[in-house]
Amino acid sequence: MVLLDLVQRVYCAFNPPTPVKKNDAIRIGLLGASNIAPFSVINAAKSHSEVIVVAVAARDRERARQYAEKHDIPIVHDSYQALIDDPSVNAVYIALPNSLHYEWSLRSLKAGKHVLLEKPSCSNAEEARKLFNHPLVTAPNAPVILEAFHYQFHPAWQTFLSQVHQSPYGGAVKHVSSSFYLPKSYLTLDDIRFKYGMAGGCLMDLGTYPLSCVRQVLGREVRLHPVTAQHKPLPPAADGSAREPQIDAGVSATYRTDKGQTAQIDGDLLRGGGWSLSPLSWAKGLGLEWPVTHATLEEALVDSQDDGAQHFVQRNVTLWNQMLPWFYHRIDVCDTHVLRRQGRDVKTWKETKYLKAYNWPAGDERANVYRDWWTTYRCQLEEFVNRIKVRKGSGVWVDGNESIAQMEAIDATYAQLGLKSRPTTAVEI
Ligand SMILES: NC(=O)c1ccc[n+]([C@@H]2O[C@H](COP(=O)([O-])OP(=O)(O)OC[C@H]3O[C@@H](n4cnc5c(N)ncnc54)[C@H](OP(=O)(O)O)[C@@H]3O)[C@@H](O)[C@H]2O)c1
């Protein structure tokens, strides 16, 4: 049954039903013939009756034409500017190198387009503050701009958060950790992610997810103070010289908050290692490790009995695979109960439950809209459209303050690493 459900989800995710598009569907244009857009927007839009991917622009028109032909996109533009000047386009998807996010967001907003902006929102916190406080964003009825933290929109992530924050046993968060790795064969060393001038680095790319995850668990308003940080440099070039010394190919960092809570993040774009005899380390050697987020809560007093006994519970919550939860995930909720009398433990027991949340809970009106096979990108697109159409939606959103705080946490981590914040190269608009 579990396997059949998984096969069904994967089949529908890659071969989604294609409803008739509505007359007032949002017409999205793609800035760049990017690698990610076929997954994040083109495929997600197929099953949305109110989204059509209508245009693409690339630096090389012939490449854009071939991309358009492959993905059935009707309009090809010669330049990014020509696409945002196209009055038939209502919204743009910006999946350009990070160094171009700020400039092309502002250009698009100025042209009145809604913006779905790939993470990280900008090259550094200064750019993020300028972008999200810009009158083009803050004016009444301004176009919508969303930093594409797609994982947050999936019911699995929200269920995990509710097990941390809304349970009767939920104490304050004591420690949170999050990790995400890519196997080292996945990217080549000439990738945009390994170029400092393009605002690359692991923390800017895949590492931004663990950082976002721990911030979500601790509370978006909580300030993280880096305590320790290490990075893995790029392997040296063939002649032995250092390649892009400001680039972190992998990153590990620990933090504390003003209340003394602690956090740890780990990310690696070139995960891999040697071989050993244990199958578990083979998987590690290949870089095949689940993305995981783990929260440890403070012990909470849940009941005081007439005989003087007090019932305490300490909860741990783990979400396995926050990045591709639609494929498979598991939420482990482990409660350690203690009955204590006059400071002495008189009884201890554990209760563990394993949850799945491919959709919102039964009975929740959102469950009638969402589908079990929706990818994180599809969930995100649903809420992007709801926001543009001024509908209530699921309630999940990434606002400008959140995007600014995320970039501030990235810059603070780079400072702790002894690396420079990513440079501003954008042309002022
Ligand atoms: N949400 C996610 O799951 C996810 C996953 C992967 C990536 N991302 C984000 O999406 C963005 C793009 O990532 P990607 O993997 O799709 O990248 P990519 O395909 O390597 O590059 C994206 C586009 O950047 C454009 N570009 C403009 N100037 C460039 C230059 N000087 N050198 C190289 N490319 C240039 C290219 O556009 P032309 O077509 O015009 O040549 C290319 O199509 C990044 O911000 C990344 O962090 C998000």
C-alpha cells in the first residue's frame, strides 16, 4: 500500500492532470532558460487552472527557442527586459544567478509584474532590505513578490511545525538542527553556485534551507547569533591553486539565541567520502542522506496530581525529508513522560508516533483543495496565485521581513566563517 501510494504520487507529480485554463489565468514569463524552472514552475503550472507559462527569455535567443519548443512555451523573447516589457505577461519567475535577483526583481516590479523569486532573495542583507522596503513592494496594491522557499508550503512542514509549537506537550524549543546535502557528482565546478561574483556558495544555495528551517522552528523573529562555523573550500585547481577562496562548498554552523536556545545547520554541495564496509557509510559516501530537521523541546509540566505527583513530558520531533516530502517523508514525535514526586522520578515511559502529512488533516478545508501528489513547488504556486488573486489561501507565506531576516542570518554566518558577504554587483534601478 505504502509503495503503491508512492508510485501514484510520483506518477501524478510528473504526469499531472491538466485542467482547462481559466480566461483570467496568470501568465508567467521565465527569466532565463534555467535548469530549475521545468520542475519548479513549468510542471507545477500544468495542473493549475489559473497559471499558464507563456514566455521565456534567455541571453541566447536560439537556446530560448529550443527551451520553449521543448516545454511548449509560446513566446520567446530576445532579452530579459523584452520579456518584462511584454504586456501579455503578468508575472515573472526569476531563476537567474543570485547576483541578478535584486536587479531583475526591481525591474520586473517596476514593469508591474508579480515576482516569484528564487532563493536566496538577494546577494546580501543590504540588498534584501532595499528590495523588500522599496516603494515598488510596499505601495498599496503593489505587485506580489515571493521568495521561493517552497518547502514551507507543503503540509508536511506545517504538520512538523505544529507538533513542535501547538502540541499540549510542546515546551519551548531547546535545540534545533537541520541538514541537507547533495552528492558530489551532481554539480560541476563551473556551476554558478561556485562563483563568488555571482553570489554563489553553499550557504546561499542549498545551505540556505537548513538555515531557514532552524529559523522557522525557533520563530522567524528570533535573532540567531553564530557561535561556531566551518566551511569546506572548493577542491584546488589542477595546478594546485585555490579556486574561488570566498566560496563555501559545504558549511556547518552553530548558533544561540538571546534566550539561550541553540541551533545547528549543515549543508554540503559536494557531499561524499571514502568507502567503508557498512552499507550506511556507502550511502554517506555517495552523498545519499535524507535532509532532516530535528527539534528538541524543553521538558514541560503537563499535570499536577492531588497526591503531589507531577507529570512532565519532554518532546523530540524529527522531520525526515523536508525537501521532497511529496515523494516520501516521516515525522517522528517522541515524548518521554516522567512522573515526579518530591523531585524523584517515580515512573518513566516513552510514547512515539510516526506521522505522514501528504495533505492537510482530514476535515480541514485546505485538504479539499490540495492533493497528496502535489510537490512543494505546486503547493507554493497555489499560494502565489492565491496572493495575487487576494484570496485567503492556506495561510502559509514568506513575507519581506522573513526574506530580510534570512539574508541577515546568511551574512552573519559568512562573517563567522571569516568569508565576505556576497558582493553587490547589481545595477541600481
Ligand atoms: N527552489 C529550488 O529548489 C531551486 C533549485 C535549484 C536552483 N534554485 C535557484 O534558482 C536559481 C537558478 O538555479 P539553476 O540551477 O536553475 O541555474 P542555471 O540553470 O545554471 O542558471 C539559471 C540561468 O541563469 C542565467 N544566467 C544569466 N547570466 C548568467 C551568467 N553570467 N552565467 C550563467 N548563467 C547566467 C542563464 O540564463 P540564460 O538562459 O539566459 O542563459 C540560466 O538559464 C538560483 O538562484 C538557485 O539558487 C532553486
